[in-house]
Amino acid sequence: MKTSTLNSFRPTTYLIALLVGLMAACGPSTPDDSRHRGDRLEGEILLDGSSTVFPISEAMAEEFQKLHSGVQISVGISGTGGGFRKFCADETDITGASRPISPSEIELCEQNGIEFIELPIAFDGLSVVVHPDNNFAQCLTLAELKTMWEPAAQGSVTSWRQIRPDFPDGSLGLYAPGVDSGTYDYFMETIGTDGESRGDFTASEDDNVLVQGVANDLYGLAFFGFAYYEQNQDRLKLVAIDDGNGNCIEPSPETIADDSYNHFSRPEFIYVKKTVADRAEVKAFVEFYLDVNNRPLIKETGYVPLPETVITKILKRFHEGKLGSAFEGGSASDIKLEDVL
């Protein structure tokens, strides 16, 4: 009787040899193996921050995940200030911001060892809106907005007639992002209240709540990003802003892009944590976010895409891992992106 050659192997020896061979063929394990297997990206990206930037980030995340189903992207809304607090506490990978990071936020990040790459991603025009049946507040000056919103107005400026004598004596209803919002910061800085405001207004980090408030208040007024006006223009009316020379300018993709809507045109940002920037899924997502071919996504969400020449500089900034903020003092007012990148 012949004995089978296969049966002469000891099973344990055979299995060990097989496993060793497989391990050798695969090579040593690296941290990137679990995130990027062949052409398949895997991992999780935690993104939070500005409610203004949220629609862009949400749209980018949805489209990116259609191409890379192994990557899970969580997009939250904590406001610009709340987002920076989470980011500087090492709780998120990317944060969206409707203003540059402030000196105090930079200090907080430094205290926690968080380094970051600052990336402008679009232009937005902060929009002042009223009820659609408001037929008197067609155009306002910065001085009139300051009269409405400055701290001294609390409890004393309560009627539209106090803003302008020919306005009706209707009760002034004010709606705005909360104090954690970069939109709030930018608005107050622009109208000249030194970053402070009256406290008796309806505040929310959810711009849809502000839309609802003004849509139901004949004498209401609110401010938020142009994208939220575009999404709700059948329920709201834009207020033109005096440019300081007697010209009343409304925000539009054209006036925002050419800076003729000069007081309230501003860049929007994402900030990427240095320690995650080289992760395969994060790098791919940021490149997707900045890809000129994805500018239609920015238009669809109501924002104004950056020029290709500017995007090229921003991508270079990301690929070189350039750290810190290009905006000294945390303000983007009257600053051209081309001049600081």
C-alpha cells in the first residue's frame, strides 16, 4: 500500500509555513495600510465649525463619499468659535470658519500643541434680510445698522422709526447668529461696534431658525450668509447696503466676486490639523474640496468659487504644509487673498 505524500506532512508545520509565506508576501504592516488598501480609501474624518461653511462641507463630503464609500465624514455645526474650541482641543480633524482664526484661538491651539494649515475655500457675502412685505427698509447704511445693534441700543432702540424718521413705528425684531459665530464677529466688526452688541435679540447657530424668525415677523431683520438667503429668497427680502458713496449695493454672485459689495464680502475657510494632513483619506478629501472641477458644488450651495489662480496658491499651501494664519490680527476685512497667500 502506498502512503499519500500529502499525509506525510504534519498539519501544524504546514499551517505555520503557509502563514509565514503569506506574511512575507504582504510585507510589513504600516499605519497607512488600514486607511489605503490599493485604490480604496478608508477612515473617518471629523469636521465641525461654522454654520456658514456647513453647506459647502456637507456637499463636498457627500460627493466624496460617493467615490470613497470606505471613508466616513462627520460634519457638525458648532459655529466658528465653538468649532475652533473643539479643533484646538484636538477633538476634530478639520474645522470650518467664516472668519480667520483669532489670536486667542491661536494661543489656545499652541497651548494644546495643535498646528494647522489655513485654507480659504470660497467667497461669501453676508446678507441683511427683512420680511418680504417690508417695503420701507430698501437700503441701510453701516451707521444705521450700528444704531440697531450696538450695546447701548438694548432697551432703548426698539422701533424702526428710531432708525430713520420716515420708517414706521413698528417694533424692531432682531435675529442673528450667536456670539460663537464668525458671522456675528464679522458683522459687528464691520458696522463698528468693537465686536459687541445688544443682548436682546433672537440668537441661533442654525441659520434656518433665523430665516424662520424673519419670515414670520413683519418688522424683523436678520443677517447671515448669502447662501441661506438664496435658499429662502421666496420667504425673505434683501436689504441693499450703502457703500459709503451713496450707492446701494445688494449681494449677488457678481457683486461678491468683484468686491463691489465691499463691506460684507468675505472669504470662508477650512483649517486642517497638521497631524492628520498626510493621512491618505484626509489628503484626498482636502484635494477634492479644493479641486477646480468641483467649483460647481460651491455655486450650487450659493457661494462664490475662488479664481483658479487663487486655488492654485491654496493647493500649494496645503501640499507644502504651510502652518499658521496669513491674516494678522484675525481679520479678513479689506484684505485681498492674492496679497496674503
